[in-house]
Amino acid sequence: SSDVCSSDLSKTCNICYKGEMYVNTRQEKMIRLADVARKYYIEDKKQSDIAKELGVSRPLISRMLTEAKALGLVEITIHDPWQRSAVFLEKLQKRWQIQDAVLQEDLEDDRSTNIMLSESTIGLLEKIGAKKIGIGWGHFIGQLVAWLEQHPQKDTGIQDIYPLLGNAGVPIRNYHSNENVRILAENLSATPHFLYLPALPESLEEKKLLCSTELYKQFEKNWQEIDAALVNIGNYPSTPDFASGVRYGNMLQKKGVCGRLLAYYFNEQGEIMDPSQDFAIQASLEALQKCKAVIGLCSANTSVKALRGALETKLFTHIVARTELIREVLQ
């Protein structure tokens, strides 16, 4: 024919594509087709560059790629992100009793990924129908607040917003609980509730004194009534450190701690470090366990160990995370 000679390919012959000779045996032909396919599909080279490298025309390279697919040398699989998310969600439900998850494919950089994760978080709150929400602190919380400042959501149905712990004495807005509550409430048309207490008092004695106030007692009631909690899943070690050495000594290292939720620390087996002697002021684990929806927020840099440990605590009912992070956790 005008494209391929009709010779028996099991024998030595010259295979011609419109007059261009490129192999002389069937085995060599298959090797050559596979080589061209590898350069194009795996090494991501342009057809014109491959043609120049091999000393043939670009149309010939195109026909070789077509034939490579026809002969089964190339198989193209398309992974539908929605289908993959559904499979991952089913596995999360079976293994950790996760009710729902919002998974985001990686974008061009961490900031873009976090923006999409933030938008997805608000959508999840609407889906749940949350009215009273508690909010933690951390890098992702800061990203969520920044996104809402630029994209107010006035019709979510959220009515009240409470901090889940006091303010941190660090110059990073992500950890200024009351300020984050104020901004969220303003951009969600909700009522803010402020906890004017430090997250980390100087000592256990000071914590006991502060927790005896009417303000704290009221917040204890509020934490029992929230129907959704936004909790950042953070890595360990992390910055800021939140005086972990003063609070726990060398316990965190001995127990193999890998992550943090609010001001609690946990290891990869899901064991949360005993808070009985800890002087952090935050919502109790019992309050979180009673909450209808505890949403674990994973930023673009949350580690596999941190998420796996968080899931093993069995505190979380919902997850917002990168699809790739979930895939690695499930392996």
C-alpha cells in the first residue's frame, strides 16, 4: 500500500511509510515503536523533536504512535478524579468510619491547592447543615480565613461561631482565635462568640483559676452544643511549638508523637497524650466526641503520618484533604 509494504513481517523486510524506511525485522519494528512511544508519552518530548532526533519526518512519528497503540504497545488510562474520590471515600468509611470527605486534586502550587480546599470546606459545612460551629487554629484555618475575606459567603445558614481554644501568644494571625472568629462571622453573616482567655496559661494552677470563671463555664456549655468543629490537622514537630516541652517534658518524643489537633498531640497509633496535667485551655475531648461533625482539615503540607494518626484517634467524622494524601494514607 501507500503506507506499509505487504511483506510478511515475520521475515526480514523493509517497512516503508510513504517512502521512509525505518526497520528491517518485526522485532526491530516493535522495539522502534516502543522507543518512540516512550519518548513521547513518558519523556514528554514533542513529535517534531523525536523526528529530528531519529532523522525522519514528524508525520511518520505520528503514524508510528498510532500503530504503537494499535499493537498494544501503548495503553492510555484516564483516572476520573470523581470516581477515584468515591473509591477512597468508601475505604475511609470502612476503615475509620468517616461519614464524608472532600478531596482535592493537586494544583500548580500549595497556595492554589489550599484555596480550593478552603472553598470546599465551606461547601461541606453547607452540606452538613451546620448552624453552630467551633473553629480551631493552625495554618489551614488561616488560609480559610484569608479566602473568606476575599469571598464572603452570606447564605450558608451558619448562625454562631465559637473558638475551640483560647488565644495563642504568638504574632501569627492563624493562632489568634478570637480574630479568626470575628472575620469568619463577618463573612458568613454569623454571630461571633469570643473567649477572652489565653490558650496556654503559665501553669496548671493558673488554668484551674481561669477555668473557674463564668466566662469559661459558659464556653464549656457552648462546646457541648456545637454541631460542627473545624479542626486543623497539624504536623509534629511544628512551628510554633506551643511550649510542648514545658507541658509534656519528653513524653512526646517517647510516645512517637506525629501530629497535633487543637493543642492536643497524638501518635501514629491514634493515642492522644494524657491532657490531665496539661494547662492548655481548649474544648475537651469529650465535647469533640459528642459533636455531630468533627471536620479534619489537611493543608497542602499535612504529612501522611499526621493524617493517619488523626484518623486513628477516631475523633473525626469528616475529612478535607488532597486526593494524593488520602491515597498515600490508604496504602
